Amino acid sequence: MGIQGLLPFLKTIHEEVNIAQFSGCTVAIDAYCWLHKGAFSCAEKLALGEKTDQYVYYCMKYVDYMLKHNLKPILVFDGCHLKSKAGVEKSRRERREINRKKAAQFLREGRRAEAKECLQRCVDISPQMALELMNACRQKGVDCIVAPYEADAQLGYLSRKGIAQIIVTEDSDLLLFGCEKIIFKMDFNGRGVLIQQSRLNEVMDIQTGFYTFEKFRYMCILSGCDYLPSLHGIGLAKACKVFKMARQADIRQVLKKLPMYLKMNLCVTNEYVEGFVRADNTFLYQLVFDPMTRELCPLNPYPPEIDENELDYAGQYFPKEKAYQMSLGNIDVHSHKAIANFDPDTFVPKNKPPARFRHLLSIWDRNYCIKSESPCKEVQPSQAERLSLRNEERTVKVKLFQKSPAKRQRDPSNSRDKSVVGSDAKRMKHLEVDDILGMLDQDENVDTSLNDGHASPLGEKKLLSESLSNADSDRGSWESEDENEDILCQKKHKKGLSAMKQDWESKEALGFIKHNVFAVPADAPKAPRFNINATVERVEVKSRYFASSQGVSPRASTKLESRKALSSPRKKPSSASNKKEKLSECGQPNIRLMFAEQAKHCSLRKEDKGSDDSRDFGKDVSKCQNSDLSGIKHQSHNKIAVGGVSKKVSSSNKVLSNSSKRLGGSSAFAWAKFKFTPRQDTPQSKATEFVPVNVDNAGDSSRLEKEEEDVCVIEQEEKTKSERAGSRSTLTESPSVASLSRYFSKSDSVQIPKNQRGSIHSVQTIRSPQNSQDSCTDSEDVREVQAVDYKDFLCSVEGCERESLVESGDKRSEVSSQDSDSTLEISVNESQRSSIGSIDSFCLPNTQDFIDLTDTEPDCEVTKITKKSTSTASAPSGKQSCRVPGLSRSRRKAKVSPGRGQQKLHSLSRFAFTRNASKPSIPSTGTGEDSDSDSQQTPITHAPDSSALAKVQRRLEL
DNA sequence: AGGATGTCTAAAT
DNA sequence: TAGACATCCT
């Protein structure tokens, strides 16, 4: 919980950093922060007692990043509960229990979505989970330590002793424990907010000479901390005021004078004062474990006036051996039972730390000693090859976007064109920097061995040179009086690019240039899910932007062309379509544009409150096409959309970020899920095979008319031909569906109902049954779904017998399994609707990718689900692993509580349908359409679930 | 103005 | 669970 509002309070001293800047340092990490976040994705499984290691995988992503950047991570885990925090822990436990009960109740009622949310809230990090992570870390030679009590204090100790130079956490309490450098909110790319203890005085604004760290600590305690609630009406601001004025060293005296300082009618009791002192002592003298002496010790040495026997609220001593075993994670910190037998003296990690870490021995090594001089020297921005560039770029970007409108007013005669062109040109320049940086990001993420060096980096280099040479030439006469500042920025920019160019060239010379390497490396943990190289023929996919085999990457080429198109005539493109035409004139695929389009579509739709979800997709796209192409600046979202790699989008673009994640995420999902194979019947393909977006149909009046139809048919063959011939497209569906659908090798004709436009996944949903006829083991099209048995969970919560649950016949999840070798008949009715699948959350795309079939006819009959194997179906746990053709791995967010308006996960069972369907054709059901789209806006009740299945089934049978 | 309180959202995939 | 935000209270 920490100190309420402390981070915003310290905003003025926030420094945006990348942890890679601290290359060579030791970083101590509050592992529970990662574990909590990691557990969110698999909370349901954890709460139900299923085995999962998703949270380990999540944490290891951070660890790997650190290792890659020459940082030595030490993971610190929480230990026993402190007496001082008994109250907090109790309330947390109670909240978890309440949520557990709620979850059980929801499950009983078949409300899976709500149940899942409650399960997410009741998940707790167990010592066993911590152990799993520790084991994974140790295999990589990463040190772990379990604090005897709070990880915060242990982190403080590591920082104070100089064992760790950087602390990574989310908990603002850490500042009170005396950590010098703390990085908060660190993301997978290492970016976070650095707060340095040495700058805290700036926030308190205390006269020089009067500031002490003690005052800061007092201020935080006074405003309320985990060990002591605040006095009514006192927050950080007032607490700060007190210690700005106070001159007395004795805190007791200061506290007594609080009403005077604050001119408030406060009652400061002796009890409060004692509580305050105890809280302060807990921050100062909490017990920690010293890995070198292998003993417990206080965070700070006890001063003479402190009687350590009175400090049991700050941790009680254990016997030496027990404390040591606990710090190794061998003893469960709650039950105090042995759970492992890790011995650092004999353990040999599977993967030895890279040679560059040899100088940093394990903290458990007998020879480990703290270096007198910190190995951590923050990389100066001028030397940091990427980070400086990122910062430079950011500065320029902000300036340019802010200044454009002012410039317009400056020269009324021709300001319009100039400003717009200038702005566009600059934007393009930004894009390049952004792109290059993105590429460097890729570079960071990609194993060099992946690159076969086929794709020439010439295009990019040329671009780079152009960017350098044009850095000044793009500046028009309309520059404002801030010109000097601008020049400075440009110079910095140029300098950054020069540095980058040098870096680039040196890398090239060394033979490991990683230009154009696909963003998802084969050795990345997720790579197996998305090995795009494996299925693509005749088109070399080397970058996340899908380079063609013709040398210059389409991206580079497109950009070069677009630069020419934009900068040379110095004329504002009249519309998005104009600009896009120019882009498409290059004759090169521009997958990026497609995703930019998607991102833009999203942002528009998000803002357009009246837009009725997927129903208005086409209209929104039209809007995009008719509007200025400002959306192109959002191309950075491609990183999310295409790569499937989670890239954080800057918070300044929050809306876009959200929307881009929304659609981009589904795109990535689609790329990852579909076998990415060029059509087999296409001749050798040119780059056009991968042209994904038809951009020249803006203003096509027939488009909107067609969208009013219930079903739109994509004739892929014709579509592809028409595109090749450069003719106007007749597509009526969204670009994303259109473009992606062409990669389906098995289906030449895909019918997409209106309410699924824009949904990649929906295509999948429709065509799966068709494919499943061929073989139910088709790995590309058959989804694996796991049904979950909630009985054990319900029993544990409600304290009843499993058998009684079955016999009671109430509404709950249950898979009715029949003894059949290959087919599992599942009768889907209301009482069983949530039985079909608890679907692994990792495979769940975003919200729009499904057919919403609420408000359809009630109660359907039977859905056939082919079991993956009989053995899984008969597992004693009751879990059924089924291969369900067409059962989308999709999750659905629905508004569960109209009052809160919060999106909830939707029950998944509705998406199951028979694999016996003969055709993917889905004719309109007339009245169903309206309710379909409406239902996405309304609270979802569980009742229509079974009818949804019926509807899908009926549709498919037709 | 600052604090208390309540609502909403994102966090993961 | 924390943070942002709105609203109300002191």
C-alpha cells in the first residue's frame, strides 16, 4: 500500500530512465510486485489450484531484460508478516476471503465473468509460487533472497550496504527505508521512473541546511503509512508543512505541537505518539538478512538509546540456521515448514551467468564482497547509444506538435499549406526516428543469429542519411521566434542520428547488424506461437514489417517514396486517400499502413461515442480515409499490432494506446494464430501478395450501402486480382479482415456477417468448422480448450462434499462426459453453459473478436465437441481437454454492472458450436442483427449463452 | 486549498 | 492494488 499519494507528491523529481542506463549495476527487485502482476493473468487458475507457470514466465521477462543489459538482478521476496502490519494483513486476508466467497457464488450462478474477476482479486502469492520463480531464476544464475520480514526492508538493506545500486519496486514505502535510487513502474523495456533519495529535499522545499532524510520519513509517517494510520485530515501536504516549520529534533515534541503548526483542532494522543515512534523504528530497525554473514540483523545498527528487546514489532529473531534456510526460500514463511533444499554452496546453475557477470559473484558466494567503489556508473545520455536518442526524439516531437498551430497564424497568406506540409514533413521525420528507434528496440530484442543478412539495410541507411541531410532542409520559413531553440533541438537530433549512424556502421562492419530482423525472435519464449518464417514462401519475412525478398524493405521503400511524395511538392495532401494513394504508388506493400489504419480507426471509434462497435467499423474506416492522415503518426502502434510483442505506448497517447492495444492486440493475435501462408494458388509472388490494405476506395458510395447488408462476401480471388490490376476494390469489409483473410490458404471465399467486421477472429470462427471436417486434428484450425472443474473450489469455499455438489443439481459448471473415444457430447443448456471451457487467458484476444449472440432463441440442444484424447477426458481431476473446432479462444468483455460501466469478461461457452457444420456461410437472421450489436453495449446476462450456441449452430448448419 | 471519499480503470494474455 | 479523477467536506 505504501504512502498514499507519495509518488504524485514527488512528481517534480521523477526522472524517466531506462534501467539499461545502469548497465553494470546490481539491481535488487521487489519480486512480489512482479509476481502480483504476473499472477493477474492466471489468477483463475491459481485460485482454482491449477498448475500454471504463467507468472514465472512473466517475471522472467523482466529478468531476461536485465541480464541482457548487463545488470545483475537480485530478486527479493517477502517473508513473515510483521506485527506492525498485522492489521493491514488481516484486512487483506478478509478482502481476499470475501472475494473468494463471491467467486464461489458467481460460479454457482454460472456467472463466469464475474467469478473470474473475483478470483483475480482473491489471488494471493504463496511461498510456493515464490519458490517456482526462485528456481527459474537460479537456473539462470540469478540471486534470490527471501527477507525475514518485509522485502522492502531487505531491499533497503541491500541498497544501504552497497550490494545493490538500484532498487526496482512499485511500493513507495521503499523510499522510507533509505534506498538511494529507486525505479518505479518499470516496464518490459526497462523504462521506469527513477526517484533518488538525494533529491527528496527538493520536494520538501526546506531551507538548505535544515533538511534531513529523517524529516522526509517523519512526513510520510505522519501522512499515514502501513504501520500507522494518519490523523484525520492530515495528508502529505500538511505533513510537509509541519516539518518545514519544525526545528526541534525530538519528534515527540513536534507531534505535540501539531495543532499549533497546522492551526487545526487536533488531538494528538500519547498513543498516537508512541505508535509514531514504533512506526519510525520499524522503518529504521526492521530485521533483515545479511547474505554475507548469513545472519539476521537490523536494517540500521541500533543506537545506544534503543533497546532492541523492545523492538519485537519490527521483527523477531530466528535461530541462525532457520533464518538462513528461510532466506534461501527453503522454509515456507507462513507455515515454517521445509519446502526446498537449495544450497548455494553446492548449486550449479544450468545456464552459467554470461562471462561479463563473472566479476559479480553471487551474493551467496563465500568470496562475495562489496566493492568499495560502485560498479554502477550511470551511462551518460551522450554515450547511451539508444537512450539518448529516445530522449532527443521525444523532445523534438513535443515541440513540433505544439508549435504547428502557432506558426499557422504567423503567415496568413500561405500559412495553411506551409504549416501543414511542414508539419507533415516533420511528422514523417519523426516517424523515421521513431522507426529507427523501434528498430533499435528490435535490435535489442532479437538474437543476432536470427538474421541471415539477406535483406539489405540499404533502404534504411539511405533513409537515415536522408534524415540527416534533410534535418535542416525541412525547416521552412515559417519558423517561429523559438528558432534558436528549435535549431538546438535539431542539432541534438542530428547528433543523435550521427551517433546512431556510427553505431549502425560499426555493427555492420562487425557483421552482426540486425536490421530488419523480425520482432519476435525464434528464441523468445513466445516464438513458437508465431514462427512466421516457417510458413511463408517466397517472401522473406525479416522484419516486423514483412520485408519482401526484393532487397529494399517495403517499409523503407514506402517511406522513401512517401517522403518524396510529401516533401517535394510541398503540398498538403487533400485527403487521407490522396496520401495513401501516394504511398501505395510505391508499388510496395505497406503493411504498416494497414495497422496505422487500424490504430487510427480505433482512436476514432473510441472518441465517437455514438459508434456502435463493430457495426460502424466500415463507417469509421471511411472517416479515416476521408480525414487527414494524421493518424499516420500513430504508426508506432504497429509495434504492438504486428509484432505481437508487448510494447508500451507512451502515456501521453493514452487513448490511442488503449485503442491500439484493443485492435492491435487482436491483430497480433490474428497473425500469431493463423497459419501465415501465402495462398497456394497464387503464382510466385510478388510483393503485392502482401499488400494488405486497399486504400483507394475512399468515397465509394457503394461501400456504405453495402455495409448495410447483413453479410458481406469476400471473394478473395477476385479481390486479389483486382488489386493486382490496380483497380478499385470491391471489398465491403474492413481492411483488416480483408487483408488478413487473403492469407488463408484453404478458403477462397469467406463470408463475414456485419457484426464481425473488423474482427480477425471472427473469420477464424467461421471457417473453423469447415476445416474441422477434414480433420479434427488440424493443428492450425482446431483450438484446444480446457474445461475446468470448479467443484473442488466450491467445496473448499463452502466446506461441502464434492458429491453433494453433483447431486444437488444446482446451476454450476459441469462437463457431462460420456464414455466415447472420440466425441464428447456436451449438452449445452443454461445449467451447463459455463462448462465448455475455461480458456487459457494467454490465448484470449481482445473484445471484439467474436460473435455476440445474445438475445437469440433460448435453449439449444447439443454441441459436439471432439475430445483431444480420452485420457484427458477421464482425468481424475475432472478436467477435460477438448479440441473444439471453431470454439474461439476469445474472451469477451461485457458490462456486467451498468452502474459501474466496467467491462467484464464474458462467458466463453457461447462460442462453441458444432463441428458438423457443413458450410461457413452465415446468412442473415434478420432481427438478430440489431440485437447482436446492441447486446455488446448492454449488460450480459448468462441466460442467452446456450441460445448463442444454438444460434451459431443453426447458422452453421444452414 | 487540501483532504476524504467514491468511482473507474488498468494491471496479464 | 494503485492511480486518476470527480465530488464533497473542512
